[in-house]
Amino acid sequence: MRTIPDRFDPVKYSLQECEFLLKHLGEPSFEALRDVKAAPLLNPARNAAGHVIDRNPTYYPDGVIPSSVKPILDRVHELIELERRNVLRWVGLTAIKNCIQTYLDQQEKWIADKKRFPAAPRFPSMSSYDGKNRPHRGGPGSDSGQVHTYFDNQGNRIPFALDLLSAKASGAWVPEWAAQPEPEKASVSIPASATKAIIDDAPNHRLECPVCRHTESYRIDSRSSFNAARGRMSKHLRTMTTETALHRELYTNEFGD
């Protein structure tokens, strides 16, 4: 059964395929795929008798694989036609092309940054950053497995993926209870600085977690006692099951290498 994409994620395509889609999205796939060049494999798989056994002894020197780009070409062309007939509204061709261009721009920036600063991560969003802006690959809140987000100028993570349409835009039936807005949740009154460092409350001889106010006491005249309290606080930050993301971010900032 053919999967119809209703969410576009440029990360799932090669950079060459993104360039191709930027040029050809909106065209029928049979027309767009004329621009894809195929060439025979120089060394296809063969059996003991020397006969070619590779099921598809071709490759695509421009890096664009037809089976990869055809589903989204077909879906976008279908959505354009449905909107033209007033069947539904979708995000539009401009939005999806802007999505692709953003990904290409970020990739170009990451590559340039890596060349200028060899210590910089190749994919910045796959790391979290401590109070000294040092990257920690796989840290709390970072992209896992593959790139999903990029950073804006304020350091916020922005997803690359784009929903092509919503249930409301598609004209699909939505039950009344599902259409109601979710009740607003009470905001957690934790200051932005809460994940920067644990608090050393020296007058009271204790360390304090600024997220949940958990404390660990130490003897003021003993460095080993202070270090032991830090060790217990480290375990607290790693094992807490409430405000987990904030505790792990604080752990990265305070104890990350």
C-alpha cells in the first residue's frame, strides 16, 4: 500500500534531492523525473558464471533517486490540484520550498562553521550546551539519531519538518471534544537561570538544587565532605523523575566534561 506523505521533512532527502525538489516541486512527477540522470553500474553484482544478478544495475550520478522523490512530487502536485478545485487548503508550495531552502542554508552554515572552527560539531542540534557554551553530543534536549531541528538567533530549537495540511484544512471530520482547545497548563515558576548552576548555600552548609530545592549538607571545614555532597547532588540530578529535562540540563551545565 502506497504511503501518502502529509508531513515533509527535508532531512530525509539528500542535499542533491533537496536541490532537485526546490526546482521541480509542483510539476507532475513524470515531467520532473525527466531531469534525473541514470547510468549503468560499472561493476554490478554477478554470479559465479559472470551473469549480472543486480536487480537494478544502475546508479544516479547526480544523487537524485527517483523512488525517493516521486512520492512527495506526486503528493504536492495532488494538493495543488485539490486546492485549485476548492477541495482543501494546504500550506502551499512557497512554504514547502522555504522549508527546503532553510535546511540547505543551515547545512551550508554548519559546513562553513566546521571548516572555520574544527572543534565545532558538524551537526550542532545533536548536542546540548553547558553554561560555557561547550557542546555535549547527545545531551539533554538534543536531537537524537538524526537532525530534527536548527537554532534560531536566540538559541531556540526550530523543527525542520513541515505539516502539509491539518485535519481542519483537509475537511476531515473532527469530533467536538477533539476540536476544543486544550486547557492552559499552569506555568512552572522556575527562573531561566535555574539550570545554570547548583546553589552553594555556604552560611547553611548545604548545596541546593534550584529546580526543586532539594538540598545536600556538608561540613564547612571538610573539602571531602563538600565533594561528597556534590556527588550526591549529581546523582539527584541524574535520577529525578520530575522536571526531568531541567534536572538533566542542570547536570550537563554543572558536571558535564
